[in-house]
Amino acid sequence: MSEVKILSVSKSFNSSKVLNNINIDIKNGELISLLGPSGCGKSTTLKLIAGILNPDEGDILFDNKSVLKLKTEKRDAAIVFQEYLLFPHMNIYENIAFGLKVKKIPKKDVDSRVSELLETIKLSSEKYKYPSELSGGQKQRVAIARALAINPKILLLDEPFSSLDINLRNEMREFVLEIQKKYNITTVLVTHDKEEALIMSDRIAVMLDGEIKQFDTPYNLYKSPKTKEVANIFGERNYIKGKLINGVFKADNINIDLNNNESYEEIEIMISKEDIILDEAKENNCNIATIAKKRYVGDKTYYEVKYNDYTLKLSSTNDGLEIGDNMSLKFNSHNIKYFCEK
């Protein structure tokens, strides 16, 4: 395992800046995700770490030593792409052994290492099969085993699960987490899937327009995003503008105690879908909302409600409500995040 530092790195292609002064500090044995939409610079960052590309500015350190002058094969960083890129004329055993043979490792040690990895990926009985005979998940396992065979300091994963179906994708996520913990290898995952990043990562670097907008734990990114653009990466939220007076948010007929003593003339609160709770409508309750839309998705139901002059979106395990029903709203004020101008 190894520590990786990306220091003030910028990169342009044909005068178009793809990365703008990014900084990431990755700890030994940590799994971090680079999360963002297509074109934000995720894969470029991964290729810079691997040495496939060189930065225009800045430095990349492994264990506090610059690797900019080292070629890809000298960096001890292995990269796995979503296309697998297995050698079609080699069987599973030969694919995994390839890097070891290039390094001229003794055959006895090659056999031992490959056998260990075949056991780890649960394909020992399939070692003489060729890539064309394998499923997508099996190919991905072999690609990861081939990357791990040379004992790299860094494992780089470039959207490795995006071509798999949902069930296989979930299975492969668990497999990679098991592998990563077993070998305690520093890992960087590129993904545009927020759920994948939240499930797998120790920390997530949210990337937008070639910049790191926030680098934090999954919990902090979801519950306490620094900006609205970071918040919206993790799903649709509700926003209401108003005032904060001694810790009480006020907007039209809305009053929510945010449990602090702060005051701002202009404030915008952010409420996640799961932090709006539907309850039975009662007399003299001013927080009455009307169900306007309903979308059942199995383990939960998404509702859109009309509340005063606002349209709010929420999720609930209660699937028994219908359009037109009046319900009382409660807000989980402890989870409400706000953005303001002092």
C-alpha cells in the first residue's frame, strides 16, 4: 500500500483546461472515489496517477516522492478499465501471470501467486478457460486479479462496473471491497454513480468542471455539503428561501426551528426527501400538504406535495396515500442544511 498526493495539478488538451489546480491527499490503504459527471476530469486524473498522462503543472507523489519522471511500468500503479482488456489468446491463468512473466519472476513464484489469486477470485476450476468463455463478472474478476498479481502499491479502477447489469454490479462492488480489505491496497475508483461512491468509499472527491468541489466522507458529503452544486450530485433536494431569526427559519407560512441561535436576513434551507415526514392531517395544524404526484418504486414511494405556495418532493415507506389526500408535514430539523449570505 502507499500514500498518494496530488499537488496543484492542472491539465489541458488543445488549449482546453480539463483539470484546474486539483489537490487530493490519499491515505495508505484508503479507498477513495472520484465522483462527477462525464467530462469533469475523473479519468484524466486517474491516468495522471498511472503515468499514462503527464500534468502541465503540479506534482504527484507516492509516499512523499515525486513519480513524474517515472514511466507507467515503474510506478507500481495498476489500472483496470471497464473494457477489461484481457488478452483473448490467453487463458485465465496466462492472463493473470502475464505481468509476473514480464518481470521475469521465477516460475515457481508465478504459479504460487496465480494460484492464490485464482482462489481469491473463486475461479481456480476455470483457469484454462479463455476470455470468450467467461461472463462479464468473471472477466472483471480476472482483470482485477491480473492487476493485483504484480503487488502494485496503488490500484486504479476506471468505471469498472458500468457495463454490468445491476445484480452483477452489486456483486462486483462487494467483491472489490473484500479484495481491497484483504490486501489493504490504496485504491482510487472513478465513477459517475453516486450510490456506488457512497457504498464503497472511505472518502469521495466530488469533481465538477475540472475542479475538486469537496473531498470528504460519504456521510459529510450527503448530510453537510458545502454548496448546492455538491448537494445536487447526491440526489434531488428541496430548497426554500427565507430568513433565519434566532434559529427559527421563516418563509411565508413556514416556521422551522433549526436548533441554533443564528440570524440571517437571506437564507436558503436544503431539505432531503427523507427528512420530510407525512403524518395524518389534524385540525388546527397549519402544516397541511396535498399529495400531487405519486411514484411507487418498491421499497419506497416518492411523493410530490403542494404545501402553501411550494412544491416539495419526499420519499416515504408509506405507499398507501393517493393523489388529492391531505397530510400533515413534519420536518427533521436536525438534518436541515442551510446556505446563507451574512
